[in-house]
Amino acid sequence: MEGEKIITSLLSEKRIFEPPKSVSERAWIKSMDQYKEMWEESIRNPEKFWSRFLDILEWFKKPTKIWDDSKFPPTAQWFVDGKLNASYNALDKHINSGKGDKVAIYWEGDNPTESRAITYTQLLEEVCKFGNVLLKYGLKRGDRVAIWLPMIPELVIAMLACARFGIVHSVVFAGFSAEAVKDRILDSSARMLITSDGTFRAGKKIPLKVKVHDLLEETPTIEHVIVVKRTGIDTPMKVGRDTWWYDELKDQPTECSYEEMNAEDPLFILYTSGTTGKPKGIVHTTAGYLMYAALTHKFVFDIHDDTVFFCSADIGWITGHSYIVYGPLVNGATEVMFEGVPSYPSFERYWEIIEKYKVNVFYTAPTAIRLLMKEGDALPKKHDLSSLRILGSVGEPINPEAWIWYHKVIGNERCPIVDTWWQTETGGILLTPLPGATSLKPGSVTFPFFGVKPEVLRDDGTLAAPNEGGHLVITSAWPGMLRGVWQNPQRFQKTYWAKFPGKYYSGDGAKIDEDGYIWILGRLDDVIKVSGHRIGTMEVESALVSHPAVAEAAVVPMAHKIKGQAIYAYVILNKNFSPSQELINELKQHVRKEIGPIATPEAIEFAPDLPKTRSGKIMRRILKAIVNEVDVGNITTLANPKVVKALWNAHKTAKSSSSH
Ligand code: WT7
């Protein structure tokens, strides 16, 4: 296990943190005994277990068949004959039960002077106005709509308006490039794009629409583009195709209909990176996804009617889909939605927000915790964080040092930390503590959520021994699991179900300790987690190779103090090109343009040659070892073993010349 070396060296914290009484007393799940009993039932008798929670959703037709596992693995169907609507569950349901005036979203702008409180009634009105626009343009059940918007309320409105009519949304993170938007539009044959003139980030205006404008000539399925005016940046509009959000909405009625969707109708597609090829469109369906997002949100974050919840993720990722849009709104919670970054106007921004809205549950990523930890304890201590009850972490392994800081300085030793493991594919949290029940070990994701049965396997498919690293797989079916890869059943089968036939393959390494606690060791495939963002090495390599100077490229993760992992790229130049700092900058720019700023290599090293097997396969394992300065292991199978020494020396020289 390559990841293991890194993790075990950090395992200095041996203390166990019991759930605080004040949390347990009020919690939905109050004790380990209660958890165990429920978990066992969820595995032994899924029908019985899930039928007990049907009422977390409102159904037009209550399902009589809880699940159909006749085609599982890979595909189980959930709440099969039920009928419902996701948008109705997120909005109308609460208004009908008298909660219309409750704040659904406290929206906090990049600039602290800008904020909005949006009630459930107001949100529904906006969703209806936009829903009427979708109908006006002839969009209908099953069509796809691409959404490339920053963290503004219009993003939530657009998603819920699509969901109202069974229109499948495909949200693209605003930090991705226009090229990435184009690829996703083509793959999903989207009929409409919803975007904005630009976005604010740390006080700066960043254009969006203008960047994709010309590329839309290459996306024949796009019939219409709706543009939110956010920044006032000069924006080209194609007559007959592009219109402004505000103009479209201003005369629309605040009421609209909705579709009664089947349980298994797709709700959205979200693209994510894998080991091979372009990002794949992960498909989630209506009932199973919604049930799972809502129930995990309620139990993992212990949501009650008065809870204020703040998830700092971007809706462009699955965390935002499940724990900003669907989970919290279906549960009728009040949440904070934040447009900006933790460092603007100062590193106190998150603490200001928590104080301002009296946030009870704060859910963020280890990379943000490390960034803020570096700024010292004085900044959070200036703020009243006493409203906090539970803290959450997601996206990458949290190192015990960051865990302890989060617990002590932010949580004042009162707040359990729920370190939640899951993936775009899983729809919701799979491995997690429950705040009122689970004793915590810093750095461990502890135990499975209801319905989830994990295993750690050796390469040969046998069970790993306690504390032995292996492949994390899931052997049960759960409602939120992906139903497929958009228009690519072979890839679905091959990526997730082939390595260990019939078991869901996560791509992560893990181990289970002598007490049954699960520890995530990081990705075992060619996926890098940069600041918790998922990036495929293949995509970065393809981007590099598409530049005329580059003959060959190999990309590996490099350990990084704040980002967790950063991208390190080895590049072999074509003849007629020579190494230079300018070329490095140009290549970085090129990757930004092709994929987006988050994929920018931290370092680019020009190499004369790369370690390869006799069949010509690049041995990224060896490059990863060199970059992270660990033992390269066995190199006897290489066609060119000498290159390893040369790359070691080059790495050391480069390092000593860059440190002063
Ligand atoms: C990958 C999935 C889940 C929402 C955000 C990421 C890593 C996720 C943890 C955690 C260690 C984690 C895994 C996983 N990951 N949560 N608590 N501890 N690693 O979704 O972009 O699909 O990435 O994120 O490597 O496979 P994603």
C-alpha cells in the first residue's frame, strides 16, 4: 500500500473521544447500541429498515416495493413503484405544512456586505418563475440541461426548477474551464445552458459566459442559453439563442405545475474523474438518491427543526448537491450558502459567518482546516463560535493534527467531528461517525452508515487482516448508489464491478483496525485529490500532450501541506523545444484553459525519459515515489532502469536550487 506510509507516520494521536452527553441526549441516534441494532437490521432486512423511513419524503404514490435486487449487482432499484417529485419535496412540502416563512437559505456573498435570507416560499416562487421559462422553451421530462453557475441562489433555483419537470440537470463546477463545459454538454446532449456573465472570487470579477461563447458553436444540441447577470462583465449574446435570466423571469407567474416522477427516473448527472478517459457522467435517480441524501443529512449532522447548517462546499461537486441542495432542503432545514472563499476579505471569514448566522453544524474539507490552522488560533478565538454543536469533514483524509486543531480551537472540545467518507458515485455519506453515538479516533471515518456493508480486500479478493491495508469495496446495495454512467454501461461495469466481481469498487485504499474502525488510506488508482477536488491524472496528461511542445507526459500526486495532494507533472519535450521557465508557465496556462485552474500542475519537470515497463507502460508508481522521496521499490521489470537514478538526482538538484 503506497498511501499507508504517509498515513501511519502521522498517527500520533491515540486518544478516543466520547460523544458529549449534551449531543447524545438530543441526537436521533443516541448510543452505540442503538446504532448497532439499526445497522444490523438495515443489512439483514433492507425492506423493513427502509420502509420505516419512507415518511422522510412525501410521495404522490407511496412505494409498496422497497427494493428490487433481481439485477444487483450492479443495479438495484429502490422504492420501485413510488411516485414523487424532488423539487416538491424540497419546497412545496414545507410550505404546505406551514413552514413557508422559515429561512431556507442564508446566502452570503463573496463581499461580506452582500447577503440575502430566502424563505421556503420565496425560493418556491423563484423556482416556479424559472420553471415556467423552461416550459416556455419546450423543455420536458428526460431532457438534459447544463448549468455552469457560481454559488449564487440562481444555481439552486435552476436545479430545483429542472427537477420539477424531470429535466435532468448536469451542473458543471464554475472553476472548470469552458472546454470542460463543452465536453459535458456534448456527452449529455444538453438542450440548454444556464450560466452567468461571471463570478466574484476574493473581490475579483472572473468571466464565465464570454469564455464559452465561441465554443457553443460546436455544441449543436444547445438551443438556448440563459445568462444571469452577476458581475456586469461585458458579455456577448447571440441573438435568438441567448437571453438574460432577469428578462426571462420578470413577467413569469410565481406558480407552476410539477411532474409526478417515477422513483427510478434520473434526477441528475454529475461528471467526475476516473482512471481512464474523459470524466464520466454519474447518474443519480429520484427516490433512492433523495431518500439517502435526506436521511444521511438528518442522522449524520443530527438535524432538528432549529438547526442552522453550513456546508462550505461548492454545489458544482456532489457534496453541494447532496448537502446544500437536496439533503437540507428536503429536511426543511435552514442553511448557509456561501459564494466566497475562506481567505477573503480575511482568514476570519468562516468564523464570521458561523458567528453571524449562529451556525450549529459546520461541514468543510481538511484542506480548508489546514489552511486556517496555519493562520493561528487568535483569529477563530476573536469570534463567538459557541453555537457550534457538530463539525464535519469530507473529501480527503484528515490528518490527526488538523483533526485535533478543529476539535480544540473551533469546537472548543465540545463538538464531535464527523469525518465522512463517500464519493460522487455513492450519492451520500457511506462511512461516518454518528455524533451522538460513536466514540471517535482522530483520522478514522469509523463505521458504515445504515445499509452499507464495507470490506477491505487483498489483491486476490480475500479479506485483509485487521490493520492490513487493502481495497475498500461495498458489498451491499444502498438507495443512493449510482445507477450508471451516462450512456456508457460498459464503463459502469468495468470501473465499479469488474475488479472484484459483484462488489462495488471504490478505488480507495483502507484498513480496519482491531476495534473495527475504518481508516481511509487514499486513492489507489490514478486519481488525485487536490484540495479535496478529484482530478484524473489521465486528463491532465492529455491536456499537456495536446500542447505542441509536449511529446509525452506523466502526472503523479505530490504530498502538499495544505492541499493534501498537488499535481506534479513530468514532461518530455518534442524536438525543437527546449526547457525554460516560460514554457513551464505556458504549459500551466494551457492546462488551466483545458481543464480549469484546479488542475494546474504545482510543478512541471522536464525529463529526458520516463521509467517504463518493457511493454512501454509508464510506471507512475516510481515517479510518485521519487516526487515524494520514498523508496522506489522494485525496478527490475523496467525497460530503462537507469532513468530512475537520473530522475532522483534531477529531483534533488531541483529541490536544493529552489530552497534558499
Ligand atoms: C474521493 C471521492 C464525497 C464528497 C466529496 C468527494 C476521497 C472523500 C473522504 C474522507 C478520506 C475521502 C476518497 C474518495 N474522500 N471523503 N472522509 N476521508 N478520503 O467526492 O470528488 O467523488 O471524491 O474522495 O478518495 O474516493 P469525490
